[in-house]
Amino acid sequence: MTRRTWIPITAAAALVVAVGVALVAVRPWNDAAPQAGGTSSATSSPAPDVDRSAAQLRTDFLDDYVQGGRVVRTDQGGDTVSEGQAYGLLIAYANDDRETFDRIWSWTQRHLLTDDGLLAWRWTPDDGVADEQSASDADLDAARALVLAGEHWGDERLTTAGTTMAAAILDHETAQTDLGTILLPGPWADTEPYRYNASYASPAAFRILERATGDRRWTALEEGSTAATAAVLKGSDLPSDWSQVHADGTVDAMPVTGDQGSVVYGWEAMRLPLRYAEACSADDRALAGSIAPTLRRTTQLAAQLDLGGTAVTGDTSGLAYAARAAAEHAAGSTSAATADLRRMDRTAATTPTYYGDAWAALGATMLTSDVLGGCATDAGGAS
């Protein structure tokens, strides 16, 4: 599948005592991927009473989806995407599982690493690389994992791989606007108005990579991305999955593929509060916490909401509860965060998916530990 031209118009399981998402990741040009494969409908079977620790969630993900170093989207035809490899690296590192980490990175190097130092987005067993375009969220997560692993295990080869990828991100996946430097979703989006996905930005990763490289451009990227994300949130109660940022700094919400698409808070945007709740800056965490009042208007959350918080589908997703848990966590509501992570765990357990299980492991880890370099536990949230 090749990238389609965009038409501009616009955890995870339980923190029951201490610490669960289910959805399908769909790239903006991937019109053949399932649209709701990771959701559970209102009529699905009752969820079991689940209580998994963050460590167990990580182990379950690695056991269920990693095959010979390849993170397999078993619920989406058995393909692999760069985002999945990056998630696998982060999860294996957090589990202190050097053997699995090395297998995942070795496979990624052999099959996805491109000449420009980034990762090809999609690989299939039949065709090999099926889409060579990169996705900056995957590149950022992979670089973060490599740097953390290199430091932890004392392996300069991993550190160098991470800092090399970090330099490529700055060179190929950023743009300058009046808001500052922003993270592009990929090199393909380098024309103005710039496509922007606020859930790709990771303040924690920006800081980790600045520390590793000494490159002050990472500070500029953190500041610019925070400004762009704040502009996204200023325009509506909830962030849209996708936006566009003009050179003058104005920001518009936009659907994924054109006039026929919907502008929603859904599969993409729900990662934003998780990314920002783990940040080390109080201002960044405040962005995550700012959406809590809208999300808490109803106890039961749908998998997609309009930007005012009204459900636009009857489906449910564990990620919806993970996202609200992160927002409540950032807002200082520990008991509400705990309750939502329990709901997330139970919802995700009824419909296990690669993407949902990845964010179950990552979300639980981000909100309850500093192993991935975040500061959520330092902010007084649930731990």
C-alpha cells in the first residue's frame, strides 16, 4: 500500500491497586485498514474481572505479539508497522528484557531502517516494505527506547543508533512556524499548511533525546509542540485526531481524508493525554488535565467523541478509559484515574488487539513508573 495524497480541510489494564486500550491504529493514508477493529460494542460479552500489573501487561504483550523480533498485528492480517516495533522496544526495555529488545531491534534494522535513518512505516510478509514513508511517532518512540536502553545496559551501539535516529527526526520530520518548531507526522507532510497530530508529540522523549544528544533543537521542538497542542485544545473542548498548522501559527481541526471524513476525538487523539500526563513540565501536564472536565461528563465513554464530548459511535474502547485516566491523573484526581484504569482493563480484556494491548502496557507504565523517563509519578498522581 502506498501513501495517499492528503486532502487538506481541514493502560492500559489496571492500576487496581497500583495499576490497562483497545483500538486499531490507522494511518491517515491507509484506507484499507479496519476502522474499528479494536473496539467492543455495547452488546459485547461481559468483561472479566481483570487485575494485571504493569509488568504483567508488558509480559503479555511481548508473549502475544512478538514473533522472532517482529511485532505482528495479528488482528490486522499479520502485517507489521514501525509504530509496533517502537512499542515493542519500549515495552521490552521497561521489562528489562535485553534478549527480546535485541531481537526486536535486529529485525527493525534489517527490515525497516531506511537510508535517511528513519523507519519505513509498513511491512508485510508477502511484499516486505509495503510503505517506505516514515511516521514520526514511531521514529520518536524508537529513538527514545534505544537511548534509554543504551544508557541502562551500557551499550554504546544502542545509544549511537538512538542519537542517529534522533538527528534524522530533527532533519526530516520538523517544520518552523510562528508557534515554533513543530513535529511533522512524516517527511511527506513538509508543505504548508502542515499536517499535525498532537498525539505524536512526546515531551518526555524530547527531553530524553536532548539529554543524550546535547542538541538544543529538542528544547525548541518541545516548546513548539506544546504551543501547537495548546492551540489545538484552545479551539475545542477535546483535541481532534488530526489538525493542520499554518505558517502563521493558526491551527485548524481536520478530518483524516477529506470532506467525507469526520473531525473527532478518537483513535489518534486519545493518546495525547497519555503522552502529556507523563511529561516533566507542569505546563505540559496541565494540557493533559485540561480535558478531564469534558471527559468526566459521562461515566461510560464511547470509542469516538465529537470535539464537544458527545459520543458519535456506540462502540467502546479501552483506550478511551486509559486516556481519561491520564487526564484525571494529570489533574490530580488519583481515585478517578484508578477507577478508569480498572474500566480500561476490563474493556480491553474483552477484545484483545495489538494496538490496545500495546497501550495497555505503555499507559500503565507511563502513569505508574519513571522507567521510560517520564515524571508522572513525581507529579503526585497514582503510583
